[in-house]
Amino acid sequence: MTALLSLYNITLRVGEPMLNLLLKQRLKKGKEDAARLDERKGIATRPRPSGKLLWIHAASVGESQSALVLIDAVGAAAPDCKILVTTGTVTSAALMQDRLPAHAFHQYAVIDHPAWVDRFLNHWQPDLALWIESELWPNTLLALKRDAIPAILVNARLSDASFATWSWFPKTAKEILGAFPLVLTQTQTDAQRFKALGADNVYAADNIKFSAYPLPCDKGQLAHLQKALSSHTPIWVFASTHAGEEEIACNIHNKLKKHFPTILTIVVPRHPDRRDEIVKTCQKTNVPFALRSASPSPNFEKDGVYIVDTMGELGLFYSLATIAVIGRSFSLDGGGGHNPIEAAQMGCVVLTGPNNQFQRPLYDDMAQDKAVIEVPDETALFNELLAVMSSPEKLEVMRHNTKKFLERKSGVIKTILAHLMPFIQKSERQDAA
């Protein structure tokens, strides 16, 4: 173990009281589940099922959404395999509760304290671990390596900043990545970076998000809203917004309303608890508004911006709208972007601002099929929205391009499963022995 990893290990051991305090603080803020808080310390709340057990770790909602298609694919290919899914957020746990199939079950992710990790592994004894994307917890990964439990990093990515940081600690990076006998990356660039950091057996398998299931949509609510809004168009959504983007939405709404008197602007903040801040923005820009939590249907006699301050309804509003601007691409925090595939799957024309660096490979792929409109600023965003809304032909061309793009990328899950099956089959043979 490198000196840096030893220091990390010791710090967490000594800092156990602080970890407990942190959990209590998160609990007060609603970020932890009181009934299942012990799971974060590796204390299981259900027995281990008999037979072969695959552990899939997906950090939060985005990774969880990607994991669902993988869970079903593994279940179809290895029906005797039970699947333990861990995530670290209350929202992702709720998603798993609603959508996991019968052969899979959820636990909260164990915090990377050495004793808590050992407790977790001693109870569950997984035969194989799949980690979605790049949440690398050193103590957990080194414990897997120590216990000879193979781990595969799926849909791996390394941003410019992360790669630069890890490059300062090459020995530590190599030791952590040594826990993975296989790394499946999103892009060739990611593959080259993982190889440079010492990972073995690295393949660029593309992004599993291309094969992810569409977001859930309440069909009854969709029919209700479509009927209520049948004579009012256009409808566009600014999705997963962060600070600064709601003001852009309001400014653009005021301008578009001069061209489209019955336009509806839907704002879906990434964090609904920001509703009061967004209300103040609407008031400052003189835009009439309604809150989803208070008004199940927008009223065009008085509402201009519909603020979706509820959880889990993004799929509904992507289904309702024809155009989606993806948030955190104009935000005051420097941006980074959010997943545009979810909107594309619902048939939306996708637009993004300039600061989408965390999603750059996705947007580059979409650009190959002209399935995204990227704009540099608020003025350009208004102009593009006006152009698409004013031209049914342009709208349909963009939607056709998006469909073509999704069809081109639909086979990613088959590629990933082909790489995983030798490891799954190996663990099956060992289990039988």
C-alpha cells in the first residue's frame, strides 16, 4: 500500500466519530434514510441470498438509470444470478425500489471506512463486482482485491481534471486500478487515460447511457396534460437547471411570447428545494409562474413558466415538450452539463449551452448525426429556439436526426455484456465447484 493510501486508511479509521456526525447531519437534511442508516456502515438489513451474487455499484441517479438496463441484460444471460445494487443517495434508492426486477435488490452504499467495508463484504460475499462509471473508493477496491473478488469498471470515464489529478499519484492510481481485471470505458480517450494510469485489460465499449431505458413517465398524467394543453403551443423545457439558468429561461420566455402568445416554458430544476429562489427570479423578470406542487396543471390565463418542484417527473415533461434545453450548460457554477440522451429518447429536439464539458463525448457523438444544437450564449439560444419553433420542417428534421442517432448507438449494451460474460461464467463455474 502506498504512503498516500495508508494515510487515507488511517484518517478514516481515526475519523469514525466525524463520519458518524456527518451521517447525522445528512439525515437532518433529508439526504439519508433513517430506517436504513446502518447500511451506510456496512450493516445489512436483509440476509444474503443463496447462490451466486453479483454486486453492482452505481453512485447516484444517473448511474442508477444506466445500471437498470445492465441488470436486465445480466439477468437474461445468467438467470440464476442474484444482483445486489448499491447507491449512495435517497433519490437513487427510490428509483431502484420502483424499478428493480425480482432478481435484484437494493442496499445503500457502504462508506469507505475499512471496518465498515469489511463488515459489508463479510456479509454479502459477492462473486463479482461491477462499478458503474468512476467512483473509485480506495478501501473498498483494495478489500475486493485482497479477498480475490474480481471487480469490473463499467462505463468508465476520466475528465481532464481527474486525469490530471491522478497523474500526480501514479503509484496510488496503479494500485487502486489493479483491483479491476477489466475496465470498459466510454471513449477511446478514456481508455488511453486509464492505460496511462496503469490499468490493464482496457477496452473502449462506448457509453451505456445510449442503451439506457427511457425515463419513467406517468401515462395518466401525460394524457391529462396533453388534453389540457392541446390548443397551446409551443411547449419547451429547460431541464436540470442550476443557478443562473432560470433567469435565462424567464428572459427567453418573455421574448418568445411576443411570437407565440400561448407558449409554455417548463423549468425543471436539478434540485427542487431551490423553488423559492426560482420564484424570486420569476418575480424579478415579471414572468407569471406556477409551481407543480401547488398547481397540477398550468393555467394559460395566468401562468407563463411552470416550475416543476417535484421529484421523478422529468420523463413526463420530456414527453410533453418538443424541445429540451439541457441544464448546467449556462449555469453560474461553471457548468459541466447533464445527460442529453434522456431528452433525445423522449423525442425532444436537444439544445445545449457552451459549458457541457462533463458530457462532451455525448454531445460530440450527437453532433455527428446533427442531433443536437449547441449555442454559445443566451442570445443564440433565443434565436435557435425561435427558429425551431417557427419551422415545423426544421423541427421534424432534428427529430429524425435524433432517432437516427439513437438507432446507431442502440447496441452498446450487447458489446458490454459480451465483455462481462466470461467473468460471470467463470464465477458460475467456481460457484458450482
